[in-house]
Amino acid sequence: MTQESGRIVVLNGAPRAGKSSIAAAIQDWDDGPWMNLGVEVHARHVTPPRWRPGIGLRPGGERPELEAWVPVFYAALYDSIAAHSRLGLNVVADLGHHDAHSAPLGILPDCARRLTGLPALLVGVRCPVGEIMRRRRAGQPGREGEYATASADEPVPEAVLRWQREVHLPGIYDLELDTSVLSPEDCAAAIRRRLDDPAPPTAFRRLAAG
């Protein structure tokens, strides 16, 4: 019997943009299991402490001693995503791709090539910096102290601005969502409509060829 490939949804955006809430809404769908292989799972539970945050390394070249491992971590993650799909399992992965390291690493095109031939949708999850800062100030249970907030001298930390600048480059997506105006359920519904569209997704194919 030929195994039908599971569908893949990669959510790309800055921290606190709402990706994990969208992933949770997708996991509530009733069309078979949707496995979460996102950055939080990888950084908090898969990567050994001395190499953290691993694929969660923020833009700016702040940890050059870790950078050689980041392409390897991403390659292993995307090979795992592909393996799940080939076994018929659906995958949602919330990530924060960027190439703002000490030197460009070309990670996203390599990741895209690892999904060749699989039904993979790349979704840009956008959120204005003002709303990002509001969410950072509000905090998140279990994540106390993990997010840069603000000070009188720096109302928007440079690290937050770097995420806003870098995470959506080159901006090739199958679908883009603004979580300042859409709830996680609204976003999941939009993703469902795009998955049900007979036109195949092309973002990863275009990135792989670039």
C-alpha cells in the first residue's frame, strides 16, 4: 500500500508573534495527529543545555561559538519533519528563521531542499512591534525572565528590532497572517483553507531553487 505523505505547516515569525498558539489550534484539528516539532520543543527539550538555545539563537551574531551547530540542528530537525511526513504524520513547526549570524549560513534554502516532494506550507506569522512589546510586558506563564522587555532608555530593545528586521527575509511565503488582528483560531482556519486549496504550495520549492 502506498503511504500518503502527511501535511507540513511551518510557521515562521518572531518570538511572541503568536506562532505557538496557532500551532496549538492546529493540533486540535481532527484529521489525524499533528505533531509539533517547533523551536520551543527543540530548544527546551531536545537540545542539551550547553548548546541552547540552538535553533532559537536570535539575530545579531551574539553566540558565535554555537553558530557552527545551528545549520546541523536545523538539518536534523527538517529531516525529522520530512520523516514524519513520509510516514503519514502531519507536522506543525513554529520557527524563527533568520540568517543574521556572524556570517550568513544559508540555512533556510537547505531546509527547503530537505522537504522536496512533500506537501509543505510555509506561513509568515507577522505582528507589529507595538503588539509584540505589549505581549512581552504581559509575560507568559512558565517563561518568566526569558523575553527582553523595555527600559526608559530603550522602549523597544535592539534584540526585538533585529527579530522584526530579519525573521521575514526573504519574505517568500504561501500565506501570511497578522496576529494583531486575527485570533489563533482565525489563523488556523486560514491555514486550513490554504491547505484545502487545490493549488499546491510553492514557497519551499522557490526557496530551494534560490
